[in-house]
Amino acid sequence: MDTRVLEIKKNLDENIINEKIKPAADIIAAGGLVAFPTETVYGLGADALNEKAAEKIYAAKGRPSDNPLIIHIADFDDIYRIGEDVPEAAKKLSDAYWPGPLTMIVKKKSTVPYTTTGGLDTVAVRLPSHPVARALIRESGCLIAAPSANTSGRPSPTLAKHVIEDMSGKIEMIVDGGSCNIGLESTIVDLTEDKPMILRPGYITLAMIKEILPDCEIDPGIIASDSLQKPKAPGMKYKHYAPKAELTIVDGAEEAVVRKINDLSAKYRNEGKKVGIIATEATLSRYNGDDVENIGQRGDEAMIARNLFSILRDFDSKDIDVIFSESFESPDVGRAIMNRLLKAAGHKVIKAE
């Protein structure tokens, strides 16, 4: 299959975006696959209510069939087309954070195929803020199911070139809208239980959701290193975001972390291994590795989130054998960053003393 790349800048006039997006919208409407930019990461889209189209997503990604797809909508009222008994909490959250990087889980209507929901009686819904994504939904006339546009298990794509690496020859079109602003997938909050629960952390933090829904909690399984503590969201049980090299997180005070990573780097380089290191701006010059990448200023969580997946993919392109990363835990976006890093590392963490 020839994969066409269509460039559409997000800062164009809305009417121009609508006109340019039509070839991609026609593919979606015909049951095909299109990768497109959102504010979080690039998504791999198909008609969410077309069972055969949704099956193509799983095939292109190599995605387990019990890992649900998020349905992207263009207007809040679209949630009633796919959701049954949508709670008032959904409207409250949408008023605060939609359009934006927040996914809500509600009970599904029978019109939503089980292929799209991974066999569940619930459906995940998001209203993206990216103008190209919203134009694609409206112009196609479809609600669009779209997981990240990468081979299952690999770091999520934040640039069109990442999508080309994984999806070229497997899908009809890739819409190149430039870099994604946020760089981490959306926060997922489950609204089907007695208490709202965050099943995947993201840019919309627990504290932000508690401002709207004070009884919201976070699933302990999403950040647990204990293999017995399973996350509630089906997709979070799978290996995600992993580079080809073995990744280890080194946690502790700054001086101890730098010393430990340099010791480990020297050991592996003496064995003939190529070592990659994920550093902050403050520690960048202090490391000895074959490729030391600057993820950003430690206090700028948005920058760290935006750079994470690109750095992991860069290491892949440079044939790095082992990677060591500093830890970035915090109660805000840092929780989402660490969730992705822990998944990428297979929860391999070393404590620097």
C-alpha cells in the first residue's frame, strides 16, 4: 500500500484547513485509515462505528484486541450518540477541560461495536483541541476511533516522521500537522463507577479534576512497580512506549543520581555497549555517555513531557544499547511522565544512594 503524506499546518485559517483535509476525510468515510495530529500525540484514525474499519487499526498497529480505542468527537453532544446514561459529571468535566487532553469513560450504546471498545460495555471519549483533528472529524462525518499512530509497544509519535517510521505502507494517509504541543497521551477518567477514577495520568492532573469532581481518585496500579498491583484500564497492562534499548530509571538525590549513572555508563561502555542518557538542562554536561539527551529544565514539566517520546525514538535511530534516565516524579504532570517512563523501562528502577 502506498501511504500518502498530506501537510496541513494547524495555524492556517479554519476554512483552509477544512478544504485541505477533505482527501483524508474521504478516506475515513470510506472505511480507511488516516494518521493525524492531536494536541497530545498523533492518532491512527478510522470510523469508530464501522467494525471493519476499527479492525484495521488493530491490524496496522499489531494491537491486542482487548485494548479499547478512544473515540474522538468534534462537539460535546456527540457523546450522547455513543454513550448510555451519560452522567452529569461528564458535562461538568467537559465545561472545564474540553476541548483538550482528557478522555472520559462512560457506558456505551449498542451502536458502538465491541471491536472499538475492546469487548467492554463502556466507551472512551475525547474531544481534541487540535484544529486539524477536529476538522477531520467534522469533514468525514464520522466519529473517529484513534489510538496512538505507532506500532504497538513503541514510543508514541509526536512528529509525522515518527508515524512514517511505523505506519508507512500500512495505512492510506498521514496528515503532517507538525509537532504535538503536549507530547503525552490524554488523561483517562472513568465515570462509570461510584467514584470517578483516573485510569491513566496526563496533562489534566488529579488536582485539576478534583476541582470539578472532589471525590475523584487515581488508580494505584498505574504507577505501581509491584507486579501484583494491576492497573484497572485494560490497555495499561501491556508494555508501552518502549525503546529498543534496555531502559533503566535512576532515582534519588541529584548528586547521587549523576554519580550512579556515570558509574553504570562506564561499566557498559567498557563492555562495548553504546550508552544513552536522559538528562536535564542542569545535569547535561556532567554525564559521560555516547549520547546524552537534554529533556529540558527540571521545573518545566510541559517541556519534559513534550520531549520524552522523541528522545526515546532518537535513541532507537542511533542504535543505543542501554539507556539511563533521571526520575521526574511530582504530583502534577510529573506523575504522567513517570507513568510513561516506568512502562517504557518495564518498571526497572535503581535507587542511587
